[in-house]
Amino acid sequence: MKKFISILLVAVMVLGLAACGASTDEPKTDSKADFKVGAIYINSKNDTAGYTFAHHNGIVTAMKAMGLDVDSQLFIVDEVPEDKEQVLAAVDTLVGNDVDIIFGISFGYIDALEEAAKEYPEVIFSHATGYKSNDTNFNNYFGRAYQARYLAGIAAGLKSLETGNNNVGYVAAYGTEYAETASGINGFALGVMAANPDAKIYVKKLGAWADEVNEAAFAKELIESYKCGIISQHCDSAQPQIAAEKAGVFGCGYNSDMTTDAPKAHLTAAIWNWDVYYGTAMKAAMDCGTADKFVSQMGTPAYYGGLKEKFVDISPLTENCAPNTAKAIDAVRKLIVDGEWDVFTGVKLNIAADGTVTKTDAALVDNQGNEIVAAGGASVADGVITGTMNYFVAGVELA
């Protein structure tokens, strides 16, 4: 499906290297001009906040930074549900546009992209939030969102102390069914309870990654029935934050900065700087020239960056935050980035109202009383965080 002559030109350009090595040089000019990016989105490319917006912004930002022309070199099929046949049809459309790499941003695309990578070995397939890959043209990418969640949790915890309301609500796509949602909820909850040990986190599950009507309705229920004074979320739109503002309470968004959507309510959001990955992946694809060398060029079939790589972070704190929130968050961020501490260890952080941070050895326990990590113990493994974390920590319960 790809133009054989184009592949030959790229091969000549990279001087016939048999295996690509890592490079920090700028991609070659001819490679830039010939390179085409494909993307499959679950929501509209025109979204102004949330999950698809964050991915689209990341792709566009990375392309512009690399000198690629978004109008002529980016091809998108959006509003594609997690249905295998529809995802495969989107792949066919993008391959028909002669793209070199296809980014699929939704978890449920996983099986379709695995199949497509076999059908189109000359195209690179890169899948967000999944776990499947091969050793040539198919990889996956995600990040340590739980680290950013913890920082947002600190803001929520300090605000709950300031308001005197210990109840925190969380509108989640899913609960313990997926490690992605469980680790995010747990990371946020541990951040909240580091600042306010008396806090309770009530989780209301949508059963879908995106459902704007129920995102708003569930936030309203958490506020009215559970008396939650802060609403956080793991869902695609800003509706929970909008509901929080309408009710006169506060909130922490997700995926992108949602301050514009709810300026009187929003504290901060756990956000993704997707351009960090997209730039890395696009450059690897161009430097190798042929799809079968992409995974070796990346150095791993699974990209997993965090605060240290600036892949995840929080949006700028708003004036709605409690005093000393920035001081506390900056101190915790430094501990994580420097490798001195991480969220799911047997070391608990204690965050005072004045922003002071101290450590205490304390077991990590789930909400059924089971010890996950002994006091002073090392973090649970990455494979647990990304694949098998199927519990809520103590202090979290389903609403």
C-alpha cells in the first residue's frame, strides 16, 4: 500500500543502515516532507476540553515543533466507537491516505490495531492506554497518571480542610475493572488523605469512558446525596466540573485544564502532555524509515513516562485553591522526580495546612483491610499499576 519508491528514497537517505540507532539529530528534511500521520479518535477532533482534545492538541503541538504541516500531513478519523469493524474501517481509510504511522487513542481499539499491524506491516501502529505490542511495527503508550492524580489530590485535600467538608466525589468511567481507573482513583485518594486523613472518597461509575449526560448527573448526585464538596473525575468531558460550579462546590478535572469550563470551581487538573510522546514516536518513525524497525528504535514496546519526563503533570493552580497548596505540591513533585518517593509505597506523606511535607512508614492497605505494601516497603510493581490493580485503597468506596 505504501509507495515502494518512497521507501527506497528513505533508505538511501539514512545511508542504508540495517538497524536504526537512537539519535538526537533533527529528522532529515526529505523524511519530513514525505511523512504522514494518521489518528483515530473516539470523540470529535473539535472538542475543546477532555480526552480527545488533549490527544489532538498533543499531536498538533508535536507536529508543529517538528516542522510538519498539520493541514497536509495529518489525517484524522474521529468519533470512532470501540467497535472492531469500525476501527478497522478507519485504519483502511488512513492507509488509503498513505500514512506512515497511525495513533489509536482509545483502550477498546486494542484488538483491531493488533490485527491491522499484521495486515499492514509497512505502517506503524501506536496504541494509547493498551498493553499489546509486537517487536516490529506495533507498540503501546501510557504514563504514570497516578503521580499527577496524587498532586491533584493534595489540592483537593487541602481545600476540603479549608471548607470543613471531608466528602470528596469522583465520577469515574470504571472502577476496579481496569487498572487504569483503579490506579488513578487510588493515587488521587492517597493525595487527598495525605492532606486530610479524615477525608472519604466516593466513586460513582459510568460504565463508559465518555457519557456527558451521566457525567453531569453523577456529579450532581455525589454533591446532593453524598454532600461532596469537591468533585474529581476520570471521564472525557468537563461536565463534572461544570456541575460542581453550578452547585457552588469545587473540583479537579482530568486530561486537560478545565479552568475555563468552571472558573469558580476548578482547583487544578491532572493533565497529559501528550506531545512528549507523540514527538518521540514521530521522530523514531522518521529516523528508522521502515515500519519494521520502529519498536527497536523506540527501545521498548511500551512507553511509560511520568512527572520526571514531563509526560504528566497538573494544570496551573487557580485562586480557588487553599493557601500553601503550591508549596506542598512543589515539595511532593520534587520527591517523585528525584526518585526519593512514589505514590504506592509503604511510606505515607503527611501534608500540613502550612504546606509542610513529612514522611511516615505506614502500610498501604486496601478498603477491605488487606495489606498491599508493608510499612516502609517499596512501591507495587509497574505491571500491577498498569495491569492488575483491582482494588481501592482504604478511604475509597463506591457510591
